[in-house]
Amino acid sequence: MSLVATTPATARPAFLGKVGAGHILLAAALIFYPAVATDFFLTQIGGYSLIFGMIGLSLMILAGYGGMVSLAQITIAGIAGYAVAIFGLNNSNVHGFGWPWWIVAPFAMLLAATASALIGWIAVRTEGIYTIMITLAIATAAFYFAQQNYMIFNGFPGFNGLRAPEFWGVYWRDPVPFYYLCLGCAALAYAAVLYCSRSTFGLTLQAIRDNPRRMRAIGYHVTAHKVFAWFVSGLIAGLAGVLLIWFNGRVSSGTINVAAAINVLVIAVIGGLKHPIGPFLGAVVVVLMQTFAIDIVGAERFNTLIGLVFLVIVFVSPDGILGLWERLKPHLAQDSLRPGP
């Protein structure tokens, strides 16, 4: 049976049915956010949350729809970032082949997606904790290799002077353009994942997650579907990686360290792994804490604070913030229908 069958006629109405009043209100709030936000909140909170929300979204595809938890998503994003630095322009006097951004960005995404598929091809042969350990091992190996290799990755210093593109007369690293660039990319990735979840491939992937033996028995190529899910998640992580490098203006081994890999998992789990909006909610929570709470509790105790928040949210609602909201909605609806005194 083919890997991706023709999308059923019900997929389009189902997708459109998910675009309700909540999506419209959220879209309006995000579009008009620059009118009330300072440059700091546009980039350090808004843009940064959207970028890490996309990396978390790439994990949500694997874990939520495919049942495959990966700790290598920041590594995949970092591969795209290094590709931008090596094949584009940088100020480190190492490589910098000078390719234009409109070639470098798609190439970096494709390279990241290919690397993701290769990691997936290895990881899908295991399940559960073994998948987590394999991807953690790959992420750790990639971090140390990038840190110690000076010929390709310029070792610990990495690459500096990476500029966002200028086109249509706009420098896209300026606060407002960069925010809208991140918002547009995040909206595109979110819509694609939402549509994919109701497509034949998405439904098949979820069925494989629930009962791979049965799906294999009726003729589906389970491994191919899983590897293709890794490829799709790699495209999204790669896009986020390009934006992250344009945001920071540099890439180094610190960009893909183990702590960053775990942060992506924390972001996805805090927000909720059962819906594409979850990683974005988790990213906002974690970015706000990283920005403001670290000044209150100090750098030494910050990871403890993150861990406590993570444990509390998971203990109260294993499905994260979205799961908590789903549990509260029936009670709120009953209170609204209850007659007054």
C-alpha cells in the first residue's frame, strides 16, 4: 500500500471545522499584538515563543500523532542553523559560501528534514524509553561533535554575524517585521499540521500509534509512515532553526546542547501533546519564566523552578495546559447555564 493515499473528501470539511471562533480571536490578537507591545516583547517574548513553539510542534507531530518521543528536535533545528552559517554569509572567516538566502533557507530546511528522517529511520526500530534514549544519545553526540570539530563547525565559538535577509525594502530582523515573519511561519506550520492530522496520512499515523501490529497486518508500511513523520517534523524544526539563527545572529554548539533539547520536551509537555496549539502555549510559559523568573529566583535555582512547574502541571493535568482547560470547560459551561438568584 502506498505511503500517502489520496486525501479523503471528509478531510477538508473536518479541517475547516477546526477553525472556530477561538482561532479567529487568537489570530486577531496575534496580528494586532505589535500595536501594544514594545520591541522587547515583540522579539524576546513574541518571536522567541513562536520559534520554540514551532520546534515543540515538530515534537508534537512525533509524540502526539506517532507515539515517538524525541529529544533530538533542537539538534535538527541546529543542523538548519549551521547550514545557514556555512552556506550563507558569516563574520567568523570560516566557510561562508555566500549563497543567497532564498536558496540557503530552503536548502537548510531540506537538509534538516533529511537528517531527521535518518534519525527516525534508526529510532523507529525501538519503542518507548529506548526511542528517548537513542535520540538523547544522538543529540549528545551532535553537541560534542559540533563543539570539538573546527574544520566544519568551527568548534566552540561557532559562527557569528548571521544576518536576516533584506527584501522588499525591509530588513526582516527589525522587531515588527521579524515578529510577523515568525507569526506567518508559525501559522503556516500550525495549519499544515492541523490539516495533516485529518488527512489519510495523519489518520494512518495515529492508527499506527495505537496498534502498529494490526496496521501492519492489513498492509500498511508502518516503518515508512513513521520515517515520513520524522521527515515532516524535520521540515518544521528546520524552519524554526533558520528563524532562530536569524534571531540570535549566531550558531554554536551551545545552541544544540542537552539542556536545550530537554527544554523542547518540557515546552511540549507543559502545553500539551494532543493538539498543535499546545507547544505554543508551553513555549510562552517557559519563555516568560526564562525572561522574568530567573531574576527572581536566580540562575542557580531556575532549573529547579522549571522542574517544579513541570511536575505540578503534569501531576494536575497529564495532558498539560490544554488538558487542564478541557477539564475546566464543562464546569464553566455548567456555571454559565446555571440560573441566577
